[in-house]
Amino acid sequence: MEGLGFCGGRLQIGNPRQCTGRSVNRRNGLTVVSALAPPPRSELTTVESTTAADNILEEITQSTLDENELPMVYDVEGIARYWSRRPLQVQKRLLMVSSLLTPYILNGILASKTNMIKEDSARRRRRAEEFRNILSKLGPAYIKLGQGLSVRPDLVGPEVMEELQKLCDNVPAFDNETAMLMIEEELGRPANEIFKDMSPNPIAAASLGQVYKARLAETGEAVAVKVQRPDMLRKVSLDMYVMRKIFGAAQVLQDATSNAKTEFIPLFDEWAAGTYRELDYVNEGKNGMKFRDQITSRVAGIAVPDVKFQATSRKVLTTGWVNGIKLVELPDDKLNDKVRLGVQCFLTQLLDTGFFHADPHPGNLMVNEKDELVVLDFGLMSEVRSGQSDVFVAAIIHLGNRDYEAVVEDFIELDFLNGDVDRKRVVPVLGAILDQALEGGGAKSINFQTLSSELSQVTFDFPFRIPPYAALVIRALGVLEGIALTGDPKFKMIMEAFPYVSKRVMSTDTPLLRKAFRDIVYVDGVFSAKRLQVLLDSSAGFLGDGDAFVDFDTPSEEAMDPTESLKFLNSEDGQFLRSIIADEIAASLDVVARSSTMELKRRIPAPLRALPFVNVLNLVPDLSKEEIVQLENVKEIVKFLSNRQISSKNMTQETLRTLLPELGNSASDIGVQVAGQLSELAVRRAFDVRRSSGEVVAGRKRFPQSRLQSNLSRWSSNLTKK
């Protein structure tokens, strides 16, 4: 009968007493020993007297055999099947967890009934600290859980959030001999055959693994070798099995005692799936290469170490070594520049690729000898669904306009609020919170953490929730801002993000962002050339110091170079902007013409006003207040396009007709669009005049529409020709 045994310190599959040690084949990380005859007595003695290393290896390989029964990805049913057959281990772990958590929970219930916690902020902070210490004692999975809760205002209060952000997963290293044997079991050869000059001790250790510096034996290239702690899959899966039962009980308790709508199990499963994936180093390596391919081509100055897949497995990850220093160790003057690069990198992930690094803590960001920002550790990644990034951008625009009704709709689209939420109740509450957070200096007076903390107040008044992907976004942005604040106390993440938002809203061809663009450049239905210039300036990093969150009405002291503005306007990304400008020029030219017509009518002597052709002038509508503003706007637009100073008094249809051809290639497309707009407008107005004078009757072909439109089109197209 087949069994398990060891031969020469190696795992044997077969009869342990039939080990010759002569035929060895490694398969799936295990050493398979084939034997046909009983070994000599001397070899049996060797088997019976295993060394300490053999005992360690036995533990590792036995763990590997056990782990083979566990799912390689987070699978609730698979994990439950595994641990339901091991009730004693489950009960032992559950007893340990309960011994720490139960007193804490009971004390909390008692304090809440007497209002002791609600009225005493110092007590709340002490309890938050106690909770953090409990999670630290319970080990890696609970530390990871606490880090996840640290950005969940819908699940924990502000004091607990703040305290959990102090959680650190640094733990003592496990012994080197175990690490070397783990490498051998995973990669199929002794560590000293794959690597040379390996550091005698790990250079870093965390809750899931530890890192050594070495060189590849084949090439001599310096590498970092991350080795996972033994038995992590079993330990983490057991904790997740126990945690899920605890969250299930919390769900029942909530549903029975409150009106809250937090769905604990789906939230837990989302977190657990991400944490489980962190145990697969092959997946981490693939994530890193995907990240590198997407980001380094989009953001200059970003680097990602190469993954050496020939020396990588689920529990061993080998990457190129980075010679450099941690980002936080840079002097302040250099730190800020690199943090801004990091913000650009993250926003590119969030708003462009949709695949983002969800754990950019200080240890994962370095600066190498080439002065590049190096991103490390791709175990925890997340994705933003197609279209969600556009909603993020639109929400920032709506915040800038303080359009809180639109912000609520954005929150519904982003899954922060239910679609059936009482908007009449939410809008004023949300508006009051945001107004308070944004007043007094605008974006330069607040930071990202302050804003997210203020928003967390809503979670206890309404069914407000933080979707798992959004929690990771909040965490990542908060970490980046925290690093920046160490070098620049005035650093504001929101201000740093706005140039990217400006570029995105001007160049993305989606209905949502087209509407967001119009929300910026149209005020009460009237186009604002000033706001367009502010938007262009902000896309180049020039921001005005106004009083609003993002002030679209306050120009920056510095402005975008006109040549660069025209380059953008003439680019593929500027197509939508060209169409907007063309519409406004066409409308404004018509306003100028009507203004001139009205002036002509006023100058006609009274005796001549009875003449038939003068009566036609009465059909020209008066200018509205909005159209008077358009006259000023067209001046600003033409100044922008031609880089000339033009006074309102001298702005006539003839002036504009002369200027448009001088704009050259940069505005040629605009000229064509203006011509088309004028043609359509002229045709409509001509037929209105002829109908009112009785010259156009059904069936009469005195002046065919096609000929009129053709002539007008030919005239208007001449606007763009010299």
C-alpha cells in the first residue's frame, strides 16, 4: 500500500521502506522516489535519524501536500470543504480569536448602552487602540483585515479608522534554513545552484514573506528573492474561514437590530479574494509586467523591476534588484517632484488604464540611480470598471461647480448610494458637509484625507457605502498624500490631480465627459471664454488661487503658452474643443451682424423708415443679455486663436472675417465648421424673412432652396480663404 515517507531527508511517495535513494524525480515541488527493492539497513538508519533540516523540510512538504487540497484562488465552498474536515483546528483557532474579541465586543455593547462611548472621545480612542492591538496579536490575515477597514468609514468610526492606519505588518523574520529549503522545494534545485552571493539574512521581512539579495547563478545579475513564509495558504485560509463565520453573525445581528444596510459577506469576500491572491507570487509577477507595459509607455520617469520567471513560483518571486533609496528618504526639494510623478502615475492607472496598484505604501516606492520612480510589490491590484473613471472625473467637475445634485447622481453611478435614495434629503446634507470642507481657501486649504473624513459623516445618516474598489482608491491616494505631506505640509492631492482631470475632460469622447466639459465652459447657458482659458491653463499645471474647490473663474498668474494651446487645439484630442469654439464663433458672428443691422436701422432717418426694404430690418431680433456677453466671448476666443489684442469697439463681422484666415492651419478646421454653421443659420433666417413677406409659397420655385444654400455655403466658406 502506498504511503508517505522520507528518504535522505526528501519526501517519498510510495512505501517508505522501499527507498533506495537512486531514482529521484521532482514533480510539482515534491520529491518523488521510485524504488523496487528494499534499501540496505544503513539507509534505513539514515531515514530514521533525520536531521533538523529534514524535520523542517518534512513540515514544509507535509504542508504542501495539505495545501494541494486547498483552492489556489479564493473559493468559499472549496475552503469550507477543506476546513469542515478539520474541526479541531477550526475550534482551536476560533477559541483563540474569541478570547480576544469577545471581551472587547461585550465592553463596547455595555458602553454604548450607557452612552459612555458616544460622549467620551478619549474612551473611543482608547478602544480604537485596543482593537488595533488585538488585530496585531491575531496575525497576518487580521492585520490585513485591519488595513482594509482603515479606509472604510461605512464600517468603522473615524477614531478606529485613524488608529487602524497605524497597523504595520512588519514581523520578525523566519529562519534562513527554512527559507533555503522552501526555495529548493519550490524551484526544484538547491538555492545555491540557482543563486549565488545570497545575503546571509533577509534584508526585509513582512507578514507574508521575506526578501534576500542575491545574484542569478547563470547570468550574475543582481536580484531580489522574496520567499513566502511556510504554511501561509493554510493559515490564511483558516482565518478567512473563521472570519466569514464572524461576519455572518454580524450580518444577522445587524439585520435584527438596526436599519443599516451594510452587506458584510459580499464586502468580506471581495477583500478576502484580494488578500488570497497576494499569496500567489506568479500572479504578482504577471501583475508587475502588465503594470509596466501599461504605465511606462504613458508616464515618463516610472520604472518597474523585471520579473525572472525562471526563478519564480507561487511561493518564490525573483525580480531585478533596485539600486536606490526609498522615496521617503529623499530631501524635501526632490521628494515633492517625485510624489507629483507618483500622483500622475496613479491617476493614469485610475483614469486611463483602469488597472491600479492598490498598496503604494512608502516601502513600495523607491528612486533608482537613473532618478526614476520605481514601483514595487504588485500583490494587491484592483481594477476600475469601464466608464467608472469618467464618473470620477465628472464628480470632480461637479464638486468644482458645487453642483451637489449632480454629485449625488455621480455617487449613485459609482455605487456609493442606492438609486432609490431620497435625493431631497441627501443633497442638502451632502452640500453642507462639502461646503464646510471646501470653504476658506478652496482646495489649497484641505487635503484628501480631510475630505474623505468629512464625507464619512454621511455614512451614518444615509445608506452610504464604500465599494471595495473605491476603498482601495481612497487608501492609495491617502498614502501618496501622506508621503507628500512629510516634505511639503501645504501639499494638496486635489490640486495635483486637477491638471490630469482637465486634460481628460477636454480630450475624452464620451457623452458623460462631453457634458462635464460643457458644465465648465457654459455658465447659465452662456459660453465663457475665460473658463475655457482657465481649463487650458490648468491642464498645463497653471492653477489659479481662488476661493472655490477648483476655481474655474480665477485665472492663474501664469498661463499656458499660446503656441501650446494651439497645438492642443489642432491635435486629435482637441477635436471636441474645436467644435465648441466653432459653434461659439458662428453664433457670435451672427450676433455681430445683427448688432450692426440694428445700428444701421437706428441711423436711418425717420422719413425713410417706411420704405419696404427698411421694414425687413425690423425682422432682425434684438440682442439678449446673453448675446451681449457673447460679443465679449468672441473677442476672447479670437485673441486666444490669433494671439492679438482686439477691442470690443473694433470687433465687427469684417474684422473677424479678416482674422480667421490669418489663423492658418491651427484653426482651419474651426473655419470650416464655422462656415457650415453660418450657412445653416443664413438659410433658416433667409427663409424666415421670405415667408414673412409672402415671397415663398407652396409649389413656387422663385429661388430654390438648394441654390440659396449653395450660394450661402460658398460665401461662408470664403471666410477661411485669403
